[in-house]
Amino acid sequence: MSPKAIVLVLAIASLSLLGGCASTPGTPSPGLGLYPTFDAPRIAEKGYPNNLDQPYWWPAESQGEWGILYDDEGVPYGPNTYYHFKTRLNHPDLVVTDSTMTGRWFTINRSDNVREEMTGRWLELHDLFHQDMKDALHFTPKGKIQIYAAPTLKDYKKVTGKDFWVTQVVDGPFIAYEPIGVLWSRTLALHAIRNGVATSFLDMKCHGNLPQWLRAGLASYLAEEGGVLEDFMVQFRGDRSVLLSSGEVLRTIYPLTGKEDGRIAQYNAFLMAWHLAQDYGWARVVQLLDLLQQGVLFEEAVPRVYGVSVPRLLELLDPQRLGDPGAPRSESPAVPAQEPDTAPKSGSAPQSKDGGR
């Protein structure tokens, strides 16, 4: 069982103890989220949880390579299962053609801009996060998820209508990413993949009926993007408040328009999902998603799970009311992060984290 799965089991088990705790009238009783040790003081000091800003082969064994993982059926998945360095491995689910590469759960297009083994790495990471989302969301999609990795940023914009600041666009079993090389160079590849897989799962589990604020927020929560989104906010803090009311989040989260308003909306949707999961428990989030999977309307599911109406839940999750745990304590003006007018070229190699996200 993976560490995240163990945390989830502990969280669910703890709810039986927390259920008897008194809570303020009109407020759901507390619960445990997926990151139970991340309270406001820790976030202020250390930042939001982020186990992804490290090389793709983490967690590694002592010799520096990923130990092979196996699913419940004994099939290997994750890094070093399709390719070992540049060598293609004999995996039962791997099929490579001139135009596509197919693994157990995903099919991806091939591009002359990306080496074969790098496309294989991309596929391996999708399999890794597929397993994580199965555990976290209690859901297994039917059939393969289709991935489009744009050869160039021009191709990405033509297909999705989005600029480089939107790293992926998802519609159910279809995920489109900006070029693989760009995402590696911006050190956003792992977050983008995990967000893409999480959003795809949420779309399919809930039949597309999850409100956009919660869809975006939960995907960021599962993708451990709090730190990434907080980095983006540095650009805007000196000129405006980055906290929106819950009503403003609902109005601006979809469709995303403009880098500043779009990123601020994404950050606030994350904050709302963060408090929903951390304050009232991940187990309840799964219960809510289960009801949507069964066809229950969101407006009916929320009272059944949380004991409050949707408007009341939005009041409880309002970012302006709850504050910003990641905000810098210093009142000195924030220094804007330097972000280029255009993203790195598609063929760029991975670089260290900087303000070019």
C-alpha cells in the first residue's frame, strides 16, 4: 500500500472518532485531509505539501534508481517499467508505433520533437499517478485515456485555445498538454501530469457534473500545487489582494481568461478545496464524489454529506473569510517574479526552479 493510501485509510478511520466532536451549528464536524500535519503555522513556515519538485525517479532506492512498483495484479507500473534509460523494455502493455505509444492506461501521440524514451517516461508517470488517483478517488476509468502532447506551443494554442500559462486542458478521457520539453524546463511537468490525471478522473467519476471551482480546486489539491500557485501569486501581491470571495471564484474560474485573473482564480479554487478537504475531511469529499457518480445532483449531495446547503458551504470556504495561509508575513512589497513573454522552447532541457513558470 502506498504512503498516500495509508494516510487515506487513517483519515477514514479517524472520522469515526471525530464524528462525536461538537461543532458550531450550521458547520460540518471536522475531519482529516490527506495532509493532516499541514496546519496554518506549518504552511506559513514551510509552505504547502509538495513531494513532486524533485527528479522523476523519486522515491529512489539507495543506488539512485526507482524500485519497480507492481499493482494488485502483479503488473509493473511507473518509472523504469517501459524504458530503462534509452532501452525499451518488454512490458506486456507497451505498444509503440510511428505515431503513438500505448501503455496500460494511456495512449499518447509521438512527436519528432521528443525522443522515444522521453515519451515513454511521460507514459510511465501517467501510469504512476493513475494508480494514485484510483486509491484517492475510489474510481477506475474504463478504457484508455487519450493524451495529446503538443509538438509546439503554437500547436497547443491551436488545439486548446490556451496560452502557455495554462499547462493542460482536460475533457473527460482526453488530456492535452503543452510541449513536454516546455513543461520539463518550467519544472512543472509532474504537477501538470498529476493535475491532468486527477481532472480526468474527476470528470469521468462525476459525469462532468462537478462544479468548476471544485473540479479545479480538487485537481490542484491532489496535484500538490499549492506551492506552485503561491509562487505565481508573488507577481500580483504588490498591486492587489489575491484573495477572492467564493462568489468571485465561481464567476472567474471558468472559462479562464487572462493570466493574472486566471491564476488568481485557480489559487482561490485551490484554497477552497484545501479547506474543504483539510477542515472537514477527505473521506467526506469522496462521499460527495460517490453521490455525484451515482447521479445525485450537487445541490442535493452537499446537504447529505455536510449537513449544510451549498450557499452555506461556500460561505464556510470563502477565501476572504479564511485568509491566506501561504501569504508572506512581511508587509514589504512583493518582488514580482520574472516571467518571459513567451515560454521556453519545446526542446529545452529541464532546468532548476525559477520565476519563469
